[in-house]
Amino acid sequence: MQWIQEIFERAQQWLFETATQPILFSFGFGNFLEDGYTATGWLLVGLVQIAVMLAIIGPLQRWRPVEPMTDVRAIRTDVLYTLLHRLGLFRLALFFSVEPLFDEMFSALRVAGFATWHLDQLAAGFTDHPFLSFLLYLVVFDFVDYWIHRGQHGLNWWWSLHSLHHSQRQMTMWSDNRNHLLDDLLRDSLLVVLGQMIGVGPGQFVAIVAIAQLSESLQHANIRLHFGRIGERLWISPRFHRLHHSIGIGHERGVAGDSLKAGRSPALGGHNFGVLLPWWDMLFRTGNFEIRYDPTGIRDQVEKGRHYGTGFWEQQWLGLLRLVGKA
């Protein structure tokens, strides 16, 4: 991993000196050079992700699609969400809004004697190698993200926001970032606080986010693909995650004893909540490993014609109305 890190750092330095630094000086933001360097790293990660999506995941979608793509406008909106998040614009908004509040909170805690702790140091001897330390943090983040995802489905107010993500009837590699901004703000804030609490280094945090986002792009892709009996239980596949988006299976509050064959979920809030690892779905009995490719979306879209919006701003506005019970 060392050589990958060195290549990335050289590219980050070149991009910073070539583009970011001159822009900051031209607008009188010279005091933000350190933050600009960090932002350049996020931008570079996003560019690499988009390049991988176009070069690898895109051809896979054309090779073995689950369904034909007919609603081009909906997909274009998903592309907008992806660019907003992967190129760092959403993270830039977080930097100027909530991250200063988190910095003040943790500074106050340190002054009061409540210091953060490094998880990998507690497992010293087992995680002395940087790669093992990285894997430990990745597993912890994924475990917490599983429960965040359960909350997005189990709490009515949170589902009113998160339902936007499930309203896409044609999933593609661009669908991962199709979220309400408040939903993203809450989830990302929880993960940032977690990172601060357990002592994740900036480089490790960027790597975890980058791997998670790229894997989630593949999970949402319009591709008929699963990883086999063993692979499906090691890493989440497009088939596994598509079931989470399937109407009547993935995200509804079911009744114990309901049959999956009848299109209903026996698990509270649905199935297949894992973000990277299916282990938590296996442990907490929310996993469904059937090899099937069902239509995606939300039941009330089909049965009641509920409208979740077509363009970015309409989708965001309707999410707010659902949150206050007006839509």
C-alpha cells in the first residue's frame, strides 16, 4: 500500500500547486492553504472514482444489465448527485457549516479531560501492521454504518428523508449518492464523530470513504452479478444490495411470519442493510441471499402513485415536506 500512497501524495501535491493554491490566493484565501490541500485530496479521490466507474463499472452494466434503461432524466439527476458528492462540493459545505462545531466540541472535551482514544492501540500486537490497523477501522465503521442504515429505515422521520434514495426505479452506478442532503448530513456527521472518537488518521479516513463509495457504486449498478456462495458472504454484491432496493422486500416494515415469496419482508425494516460487509446481516438475521433480481423502488410509488420528484431541487423539497408530514 505504501507505493499507492506515494503516487497519490505526489498527484495531490501537483494538483494542489497547479490548481488549488493559485485559486485560493486569487480569492484572498491564503489562510486556508492547509484545508485546501486536504480538499484537493478529496477531489483527487473523486476523480479516480469517477474514472473507475466509467472505465470498469459502466462496461459491466452494458455487458449484463438487469433491465433496459428508459428514464434518462432520472439517471442524469443521479449523475448530478454523484458529482456533487464525489468532487467534494458536499464535503466543502460540511467544512464551512458543521465541522467547525465538531472541532469546538472535541476541543472542549479535551480541555475537560476527556481525550479521544486510538482503537488500534488497544489492539496492539494484533494491528501493528498499518494494513491490519486499516482493516480494523474499516470493520468498525461498517458495523456502525449498518446500524445507521437500520435507523434510516426503522425511524419514520429518518425514512421520510432516506426514502428518496429508494425512489429510483432504475438503479445504476450513479444511484449511490441519490440522497436527501439532510440524510447525508446526519449520516456523515455521525461517521465523522466516530472517526474522531476512535482516532482514525486523516489518510485512513479518506481511504475508508473512498473504498466504501466505490464499492457502493458497484452495488447499485444495473448489472446481473453476484459473488457466489462464499463471496456473497464476504463482500456485498450488486445482487445482494439490489434486494435491499426491491419493492416489498428490502425496506418495508414486515410482519413476522410473512413469506418472502409473497413479496413481504419478515424483518423489521427490511433486508440487506450492510454497507460493505454482509456479516452484520448474517449476525442479526436481516440477510437475504436469494439469487433474484426484482423491480426496485417503493411500494407506494406503484400502488398509490406517490411522487418523489424528478429533478434535484424538487426531490429535496419533497423530502422536507415528508419530514414535516406535508407530502
